[in-house]
Amino acid sequence: MTFQRARSDEQREIRRRAILDTAAAMLDEMPVADVSLNELSRRVGLAKSNVLRYFESREAVLLELLDDFLARWLDDLGEALAAGVEAQASPEVRAGQLADVLSRSLAERMVLCDLFGAQGGVLEHNVSVEVVKRHKRSSHAKLETMGELVCRNLPEIGDGAPTFCIMVLVTAGAFAAYVPPPPSLLAAYADEPELGVLHLDLRDALQTAFTATLVGVLPRR
């Protein structure tokens, strides 16, 4: 892909979107850590200096993608919760169903989980104060949306909803670092099957963690 000089706001937005879409395609092929500005520039057909006219760093590109992917996940989450949580069930049953929907939904979005995992240690570095403020404002609004979805299906959680939502995203990012396991680890499990108890299935691990967190924040009877 090659571009002529962008002379209008519309052309600049097209170029900016192309950079984001190219970075998203790279994340389908490789982990966040392997996405480089040089390769992104090559694939999008721009000099690195031109990419930096639209995004101040690689991390700024990935932060915006995190916002995009989180928004898309939340758009789908409302329908998934409506279908997967029984409104008339007890709080304990609904908590389990909520944990099941969240774990299944996130396990199907490995790129989103990988971005969560890199957020604090990588993506929020090498960016300006203005980029961080814009990202945090966006994140805050999305956490409020997520909290409303959680409260709609489990109103008993009350003031614990924000804490639970943050824990969901942090946990998803932490567990994503173990998936998929490297070939050496799979070979070790094959050689010594008893070590297989240490193998982490992302969905199962998330469901266990989310259920335990909900038990902690639900009010005691």
C-alpha cells in the first residue's frame, strides 16, 4: 500500500485508519511485543517519519487499538450477558453465569487480552501526558459502561462493580501471558504427564478467577 500526501482532513483520517488497521492485522500474526514501528511502517507503505506524524510512538498506536478492541468487546458483551444470565436466578447462580460469559468472551479475544497484559508495563510508556490522558478518559468511560452491564445482571454487587471490572481486565491480561504455551513447555508436559496439572486453560482459569472475585465482592447474607 502506498499513499500520496494527505491534503484534507478526510485523507488524513483515511491514512490514520490504515495505520490502525495494519497494526491490528499484525496483532493477528504476532504478540504485542513483536510489533515494531519499522515493520508497521513497511506494511502500511509509509516512511516511519510519516507514521509518527499521526501517532507519536508504537505504543500510542497500540493504546488506541486497545480502546477500539475494548469498545467492540463491550458492544458484544451486552447481548452475551442478556442471553447467558438468567434474570430470575439467585445471586450466586447469576454470579456464576456472569463469570462464565465474561471468561468465554475474553478467551475468544486473545489480542484484547494481550493488549491488557501489556498496558501497564509497555503501552503506557513512551507516550506523552496528553496521549495518556486521552486513553485514560476513554478507559474510564468504558469501565463505566462495563460496570453498568455487570450491575444490570447482578445488581447485588452494588459499589463493588468498578473493582470487579478492573480485576476482570487485569486478570485477563495477566493470564494471557501464558497462552499459548511455548513448544518446550508442551514437550515437557508430554514427557511428564503429571506436570500437566500446571497447564493453564485460559477460559477455565478466567472463570475460576472471576467467580472467586465475585464471591469476594458480593454482600454477605
